[in-house]
Amino acid sequence: MRLLIAVLATGVVLAQFCPAQTKEQLHTMPSSAEILELADKANENVLSFEKALEAASPYLDDDTVKNDKVAAENAHAIIDAIRKKGASMYGLVGLLSCLDDLTLDASRASRSIMVGIAANSLKDNSSHNAAAMTAMSLMGSENSLFDISDLFLHVTLRYAAAEDDAIEQVLKQLK
């Protein structure tokens, strides 16, 4: 939700500071190939998160693991829909929201493990090294999810701008 608000706010701010466009300055719609390439990369990052989450499951509560798995499944479902039906504003924003959620999930899970290590609440000291490596894996996943989410944000903004341009052109023709 925070990401959606940021996307909308960015659009409002950009609209205020960008002068009106001429026909030659219309935004370029991202290609299907570009979106599919990003969707494939997003899928890889979600799979990496799922592997890191599975490794971290002994150090996390069951509800966290369950909810994070559902969030990853939702991301896969949206990616599959984009692959099958093509991109739409709804699908792109939905995927942005899922990637944002997964980024936060990875962050929370890694912090939870690190807090457990710091508080010495894990069963024994020998598990601290394994837990730390698992937390580091989740942090890496967090960074990867953030990066692909950022790329999707830029593509989504381009998509929205190109859609706005197309609607504006149609409305001008109807006058």
C-alpha cells in the first residue's frame, strides 16, 4: 500500500514539474519483451526468497513462514498472469505491491533471526553461525527483491505515462 501511494504521489509531483508535452514528446510504452524479462527476473528473485525462507524456517515462527509463503505464491500468480495475458496497469501495480511485501518480509525475517542471535535465545551457540548465514541469505534476498521492485516501478511509471498519453490523444480526437 505504501508503494502504491508512492507511485501515485510520484506521478502527481512529476505532472506538476513537467511541462505539457507535444506529440513528439509522448512517453514510450515499455515493450512486452522488456516486461517479460523483468517478470522472469522477478520470478527468480521470488524463488530465491522462498529458498532463503525455507532455510530460515527453523528460526522463525510458523505463522511468519506460512504468511511469507502465501505472499510468494501471490507474486508467482501475478507473474504468471503477466506472462499469459500480457501487462496491464493493474497487474504491474499488483506485482509491485507483492514485491514490496516480500522485501519487507525478508527484512523482518532476517532481523528476527539477528535479534534471536543477539538475545542468545537460540537453542545453542553452535546454531548461531547457521542462523547468521540464514539471516545473511534473507538480507541478500531482500536486496534483490528491492532492486527488481525498483526496476518494475520505473517500467510501471513509463507504462502509466504512455497510457495517459494515449488517453489524452483519444480525448483530443473526440473534441
